[in-house]
Amino acid sequence: MRESEVSAREKFECAACGSDAHWNPSKSALVCPHCGTTNQATLDPQTGNVRESDLASALRNLPGSCRGWDVERLSVRCQSCKAVSVLAPSRVAQKCDFCGSAQVVPLEQIRAPIRPESVLPFKLGEPQVREMVRAWYRNRWFAPSRLKQVAVTDTVKGVYLPYWTFDAFAHADWTAEAGYHYYETETYQDSNGQRQTRRVQKTRWEGASGSVEHFFDDELVAASKGVDPGLLTKIEPFPTKELVPYDAGYVAGWVVEQYQIDLLSAAQRSHGAMTQAMESMSASKVPGDTHRNLRVQVSFSRQTFKHTLLPVWLLTFCYGRKSYQLLVNGHTGEIAGKRPWSFVKLFFFVLALIAGCLLIALAAQSR
């Protein structure tokens, strides 16, 4: 690609005024934030398939052509939450988009990161997300009344989070002792010295073995350090079937977090999760009423991976001395967040419960 072509892709110039156009989720197009012109860029999700890469080959030696962002980007690291944000060179990062800290410093990398193969474009726009966040706050019954004023929704930010996805065909051979319950009648003496009978459960153990096969498709491993992993799990899943081949135009004007969990570490996590899943599947195949000494030998083949970017709307706010985070799935609208509790509201709620229980008890006694 010629240098002039690279420059043009980096800027995504508006055809009307020449300013930088940004990806607009509401219009599914590049829109100029200055003049409002919708630019019909060459972003066609149907023009290609998302590529799956062989995991074993990548772990040995990933080609240099698969690294970098395809456009000029500036990486900065937050000294507080350790998130690495990837920005356009023209943008000056004054505060971290993830935690709000001002401790943001440039990051010099020895090796370029693996370029994403795919991206899930934002589907929900900021106005729609603001309304969803306001509704979420209204439904937090035991939150402090001042929360709605403190956690202003105009601080909502859209970010692309890094994920690895893994595919694999798994085969498990298992052996176990299958237990079959049966009952016998036995006699015993009670505390008064009287002979009594009772049924006693016993277990007959038999050897058992078998095999299980399963194909894991797009098993997700989050590679973010900027968001709470527990909250991120709550807004999953993301519809990975709707991934499109990566094009820098989709992330134009948006903050992108660079992965902080590398391919090897992510593959090990995915391998562990798949192994646990195969052990659970094997356990469900053991006949009888119970089992023990289950041993499972798992092997994997046809292992592939993708590096992808997934859309999340992020709200970080401070209440008192604590910082809270709220996440919105940028495609499905699923919300998860943390917020402070009003001890005054909780106190009166508990009092109301106690009073209600006392009234019920008094009413029962008067009958």
C-alpha cells in the first residue's frame, strides 16, 4: 500500500469539509462530527469472512504482517488501573477513559501488538445508552438519593475492549466408579431399649468408562485491564456471529484498549476452561446414582483463535471516596454496574420488615 493511501485511511476525511469522520453506530456509517455529513466509506461487512488463525502456528511465530494497527496510533498507559488505551495521534490523553485518573503516560512498545482480525461495531448510540443508564439508576431502590446528581450520564464513553476467541475440537476419555444405590432393612435398639427397623441406603460400585466429544466455538477470553472482570462477565455474551473483518474505519473516533493478556496466557485460560467443561460433560455421562474416582483425559485438535474488538459503553464515577464503574454492552444493551448503598434507606427498610413481622404475629395471636 502506498504512503498516500495509508494517510488517507488514517484520517477518514469527510467528503464535505475535510475533517476527520467518526464511526456512528446509529447510522452504521462514518459521520463527520463537525458538519454532520454521512460519508459512504468502503466499510462493507459482506466483503469478507472473519479469518480464524491456527493457534499452534501463532504461538510458534506470528508473521509480522499480522501485527500493528494498520494505521498510526498512540498508546498510553494509565498508572492507576494499568489499562493501555490506543488513540489517534492528534488526541491528547489527559485522563484515563477507564478510571478517570490523570496519571496517563505514553507507552513505548518493543514489539507491535497483534492486529485484530475482527470487530463488532457499536450498535447502540450514546443518546440511547444515556436513557438506559438513567433507567438503571431509577431502579436502584437502595442507592443514595444524591446518586442521580453525582453520577451524571454525560460522562458515558464508548470503548472497544480486546478479546481473544478460541475454537477447538475436544475429545475426552473418562473412567470412573459408578455407584448404584440400593436399600437394606436393619434392626437397632432405640433409646428405650426397644428393637426397631429402618431402611439404610447402601451403594454398589462398578467400573465404568466412556468418551465425550465437543466442538467449542468462539470461547471468549477478555484481555482487558481497564474494566471490572466481574461486571464484564455480566454483560456477556456478545454476538460473535455478527463479527466483521477488522477495518480501522469502525474504530475511527473511538477509544480502543490494547490487550493486556497476551495470546499465550489467553490460550492457557481458554484451555483450562474447556478442560473443566469436558470434565463436567464426562461426569454427566457416568451411569448410576453417583460416582467417584473420575479420571478424564482430554485432547484438543483444530485449535484456532481470533483477536477481536468488542463494543462497551463505560461510565466511571466517584461517590464519596470510592470509584464505581458501570458497563453497557454496546450491541445488546445488557447493563451491569456497581453503586453505593444508602444505609439510611436500608435501616428504615429493615425496621419496616420487623414492624410487619410483629403485626403479623400479633394478628395471629388475636385469632
